[in-house]
Amino acid sequence: MCGIFGLVGQEKGLVSKLMAGLSKVEYRGYDSAGICISRPEGLDLKRAEGILDNLKQIVGDMEDGYCGIAHTRWATHGPPTEENAHPHCDPQFRVAVVHNGIIENEVQLRQILIEATSNTCFKSETDTELVAHVLAQEVDAECGDAIPDDEQLLAAWRRSLDRFDGSFSLAAVVKGREDVILVARSFSPLILALNDAGYLASDVSCLIGMVKDVFFIEDGDWGLLRKDGMELFDSEGEPVVRESTTLQWNEEDAELGGWPTFMLKEINEQPGVFRSCLQGRLSRDALRGVKISFKPDLVRIIACGTAFHAGLMARHYIEELSGIPCIVDHAHEFRYGTPSGPKALVLGISQSGETADTLAGLMAAQERGYPTLSIVNVESSTIARQSDSILTIRAGPEIGVASTKAFTGQVLGGLLVALRLGRLSNKVRSEELAVINNAARRFPNAMERLLASSQLEKGLKRARRLFHNQDHAFFLGRNSSYPIALEGALKLKEISYIHAEGYAGGELKHGPLALIVDGTPVVVISSDGIIQQKLFGNAREVAARGARVIMIAVEGDEEASAHADVVITVPKTHRLLQPIMHNVVCQLLAYHVAIDRDCDVDRPRNLAKSVTVE
Ligand code: M6R
């Protein structure tokens, strides 16, 4: 979850380049940050609690050097204080380490270190500090006080890594060796690149605009990064060469470009995401690029957070269009369960492609012999490379911690998978494909119209007022609008810190109704036909108990206003696509409520963009 960035061989502007890299990876963790510059005279460390701006204020006078490592933290061990911020050093300041992941044998290691050296003192509560102590100890064992040569460094690094259990991406600098950074990867992403310097990062988006090609090192890889090359070994200690991949995203894609926040920018990018996700894949009479070669008896979807809600949408599509039963699990529940089904297809969904639980779930499925397909945004991610086949959503970099445009892409990915399964099951005929294709062609323009409409602006203005001084809110949906209710509640809670729950309308009387009091905001995501009437009934039930109802309905729905305090309408589209349109209103509602409460929507407290630890 933490962000790592490092540079070796950057003779001018090292500090400012490290800070620029860190700012691009800050979305992976922002409770503290730090950098360490390695110079011949020693290691120079600066760290600060809180967001990156706090670190920026104290690195202004820092001298450049030849090599440095930097880190933004999402706390796993110890609170977000300066002492717990990375990089961490050994007591003699011989090595400095940045780390993403968890060293699982921390307790035993700490004990061994204390027993081995009577004067061992730890300055932080982190597991990472132990890595620094161990590495310094191993360097000392190799060469005493002398500066280690390559062979000694590699031997010390290898022996250190052998002592760690768990997941980690690590980068370390060693006093006197400004020409190299030690690197290692174990179940946590780390990317290397070469250009005017040697680069390392936990995330490709950090490298956009700095390099063209990147090297995705594999789990178990470790070695040295230099200005103009790398020396890598696999877990057996055998030398390995990893292929480079060309980055697909542009620098502008990962910048604000005039928008006040990434979240608002990304919400507004959704019409474009819709177009590019379907481009070349869906046409009047054909479906391309969804690689499923057999008709499974069962589809098991695994995902977390917003991607899980997209999975619930995909289940609706799959069961309706193909008749194949589908189970959706949180990846963290699935990975320790016992998946069954003789001919199951396991479908992973992940924006980042780095979510530890989703990755572990897919690997568990593969071990049991199930074919895996993943819907991902980051094409070069670990999940993408691990899966048997992938469907990329082509959403471009998503920087806002609250996932928005990725959801639209993931739902469309689910629809494409369902259509492919529907074709394999002979249930989706060409005529139906043509109808969906026609609706899909018109959809992005309709969404653009919605995003620009004064009706939306006015509706949101009235709706957001209903959240003033409220601590709880509810979202109701039914059938295919139920996942949108869950997603709407997640968006609101994660960025505004208002407690919000999504419920299927039919569940209301089974408990949640007890929570409705005078003024409680309830967002009702409309549907159609009989379901719509049932939702109106739910709206009446909560209103009768004092709730203030915000209804998201389709244009022309004359009845909606009779059941709500505020109605926000969206353009009518194909039944299967309608929930995507409704969701945009939920995203904007959460956004504005959070802004009204002065929340940092791009950096919600306690969260980070990709959850790379369990
Ligand atoms: O990168 P992934 O799609 O695998 O991430 C899954 C969740 O961590 C993510 O959707 C999270 O719930 C977002 N903060 C929701 O806005």
C-alpha cells in the first residue's frame, strides 16, 4: 500500500526528482513520507509525519547526491509518526531501507537481533527497521567496516532476504555505494526502469513521463540496480534477465489538467472510458477480444471494494444473458474457502491489478486447476500477468483513491464477459447484440449530456443539503440497482466519513428500518417495471418514518417526484446499461457532500489506492 520511488545515477536535481516521483505515488499512502540521499560522506535522511507537503517543506535545502530512495507510508506497524516513517536505518546509519509489505516473522527477528547484540536499539515500531538492522549486520559480516564490493553486497543482501518471511518490495542504499540500490520483490509490486538514471517504483503511474520502458521484476527476484543496468537473480540465486515493456499511458493522463481533484476529473472521464472500453469489441454482429474458449458450468467472481460491486453487476449480466450460475465472493473470503464446481471459470476484477487478496484468490484458483480470466485496468499489473487471460478496461490511470471510472469499465467488462458466455450458450442472438450495441453507441453522449446538465447541478445542490449535520445515510436499490446502492454507500462513506449503508429494498423491514429517524437521508436508485413500484413502496416506508428521500430516476418518470424530496433524473438508456448512468449521480453526490464537509476526496483518511497487503 505504500509508495516507493528510487533513483540511482541522477547527478543533478536528485531531490526534486525524488519528490516529483513521490507525489505521483502518494495515493498509495499518505500518513508520512521520507527520503534518504546517499552521498560519499554518508546517508542523509529526512522524514515527516502527514501528507507529502510536510516533507516538501523540509527538503528544500537538502543537497543532491548520486542516489536516493523515497517512500510514502500507509501504516501497518505503529502509528503514523515521524519515527515510524520510512526510510529506516540501522543504528550506525550504514544502510537505509524503504519497504512496502509486511515482514511476518518480525517478532522472532526482533528477538534474535536483541539477543545477538546487547546494544541493539530500535527507534521505530516498524518491521522495516528490522530489515535495515539485518542488512547492516550482514554487510558487517561480509566486510567489517570496509566498503562492500558488488560480491559482498549481493551476498549480504541474499542472506538478509533469506531471513524474511512475508510480502515485501524493498529498496536499500548502503553507505559508500552510491552507485547501486539493492532491490527485492516478494508478493508486492516493484518496477525497475532505465533512462538517464536507474529508476525503481512501486507503481507504473509514478514512472509515466520519466521513462518509456519498464521492467516488471518477478516475485522472488532480487539484486542491484545501477544507473545503466541491473543485476538480477531469482529466488534460487540464478541470474535472470527480465523483458522490458513499453508504458502505455501518457503523462497528461496522470495529471489534474485543470480539474480541482482527480476524483472529479475521473468521474467526468467516464464517457471516454465507456467508448474506449467497447471500441473494437462490441459491434452489431460481433464480439471480439473476450477470450473464453469453453462454456463453464459456473462462474466465480472474486474482487474487493468497488470491483466487488462491479462483480455483483456482472453476476446479473452473466445469469441473465447466459443462464450460467454465478457466485460473487470477496477475494479475501474466497482465498481461504474451498471453491467447487467441476467446470468453473474464475473471474477476477481489479482496477490496479495489485490487490493482494484478489491476486491470492486467483492463484488459489489456479492451484486447484480452474482457468482464470481477469478484468483489469493496469495491463502490466501482477494480476494481469498472473491470469490465464485478461480483459483490459482501458480507463487510463485512476489516481483518486475512490474508484469511479474504473467501476464503469469493470461493469462493461462484466457485460462483455456475459455476452461472450451468452453466445457460447447460444442464448444471445445477433439481434440482441445489435440492440445492445446500438444503445452502447448512444450511451457516452447521453452521459456527457447528464454531466453537463443544469438539472443535475440543481438536483445535487438540493440533495447535498440534506446531508448537513447527518451522521448516517442509506442507499436502496433492488435487482440490478442494488449493486449501485452498495457502491453509492461505499463512495459516500469513504470520502465524506458519513456512515452509509446500501440495502436491497426488500431487506428494509428485516432490520434497517429501525435506523431511520427524522432527517435521515435515503438515496433510492430507481429501476423499472414492477421493481420500480416496489422501490416507490420502500421510499414511502422510509419517508413515513421521517427520512428525506433522494430519488435517482430516469427522465420521463413522472411518478418519482411523488415519492421523494429531491429527484435527480438521468437519460434513459438500455436496461442493462441504466445502472451505470445512475451510478454517476451517486459518485457526484458523494463528491459534493464530501467537499461540503471539507474532506480531502483524493486522499481519504486511513485509505490507500491499492491494497497490496492482506
Ligand atoms: O485495484 P482494485 O480494483 O483491486 O481495488 C479494489 C478496492 O480496494 C477498491 O475498489 C476500493 O474499494 C476503492 N477505494 C473504492 O473506491
